[in-house]
Amino acid sequence: MKIIKTENYDHMSRIAANYIAAQITLKPDSVLGLATGSSPIGIYKELIRRYQAKDLDFSNVTSINLDEYRGLSPENEQSYRYFMDTNLFSHINIQKNRTFIPNGLEPDPQKACADYDQILEDCGGIDLQLLGLGNNGHIGFNEPADYYEKGTHCVNLTQSTIDANSRFFDSMDQVPRQAYTMGIQSIMKARKILLIISGGKKAEIVKEAFFGPITPKVPASVLQLHNDVTIVADSDALSLLS
Ligand code: GLP
């Protein structure tokens, strides 16, 4: 596990964008696993800037997102499909039909999850998976639990995640209570993992997840077992590490 310490959020975003840019440059038909949340927004801005400067070409890239809220439509401004379209896809030359996100409107969880696992298989796996870190150590929407879920599954969000994500919604009762998320095995199968972490609020969980025991109670701790993980984090997020 390689840890790169950056000065602040913007610096983290530029360094992490370097990794994604290198991946696309070296393998133009890369399959990118993408993430939502506030952490990757700066990276997406940087990738758009490089695309506009003609330094990056997304025309052969495939993207597979980690997760989606159950019940939200692509038009809903809080859906992850809407997030990805507005923060990245609509500004670059990726083929829209090569951008995958779980179908939040599929009412049958089993079907939604099986369909997504099929997409992952059809794409031949993920070359580079971008991850953020939830305040409780979740990755995607894999919440702290007694065991790891392997494939895509429907998850009941924990109160801590509902509280953390309520900042994006008008009121607490609008925050979805369930989501479809890629499972831990799918994430661990990615050939490379790029984890981005910013801010002092994450310092405690960073220490726990990457220097504590490997346990499904801190889902991100499983990344200690992956052989190609790069963490790009700002100094505040790393402040509790010696
Ligand atoms: C959500 C997403 C995660 C993301 C996490 C952290 O719960 N499902 O993929 O990593 O938020 O978000 P932020 O980057 O805003 O701290």
C-alpha cells in the first residue's frame, strides 16, 4: 500500500487525476471504476480540464460506478447517475452507453444486483478503481457489518451514512435508506485501486482502516490485502499517522 501525502484537497485532486490520466493514456480502452461523494469532484474537474486541453481522450473508456441509491431516478438531482452526468460524463467524450451505474429504479433488488454483476463480468473487470472513504470506513456503500458481501447487493444504509449524506438533501426524510452497491469481492478484483481521502474528519478512520485489524466492521480495512493500492490523501486526513 502506497500512501501519497498532499498539501490539501486541490493538490490531492491533481495528483489523483495524474493516476487516472496515466491509466487512460497507457490503456485507452480502460475500464474505470468511478465513485461519487465530495472527494472525487476535484479530480473530475481536473480530468475535464485535461480533456478540454486535448490531453485526454475518453472515447474508448468504459466506466462502472460503485453504487446508486435505491428508488432514485437518473433525473433526481441526488441520484449518482445525475451526479456523474453533471460532474463528469456530460463534459467529456466518453460514450454514454459505456457508462454504467446500478439501476436505482429497478424495484427487484435481486435483479438489479444480478444485472450489475453481469455488466461487471461483461466488461472484463476493472482496471483502476477510484474509491472514497465513508466516515465509518465504508467503501462504495459497503457498510460496517459482521461479514463481507461479495457481489452487488442491496444495503440498508447506517444512520451515520444517512446523517453524513443528508447534507445533499433538502430534508432528512428525503435521504434514501437503501442503496445498490458493488460488493467487496468486485472491488478487490480491480487490478489497481486509487483511494482518495481529504480532511481532518477522516483522520481517525484512516488510522483504523489501514493500520488496524482487517475486519468487516471497518470495510475499507480489507484493502490492506490488495496488492496494488495507492492512497492519495491530504495532510489533514493523515494527521494521526506517525
Ligand atoms: C458515499 C458514497 C461513497 C463515498 C462516501 C464518502 O457514501 N457511497 O462512495 O466514498 O460517500 O463521501 P465523501 O467523499 O463526500 O466524504
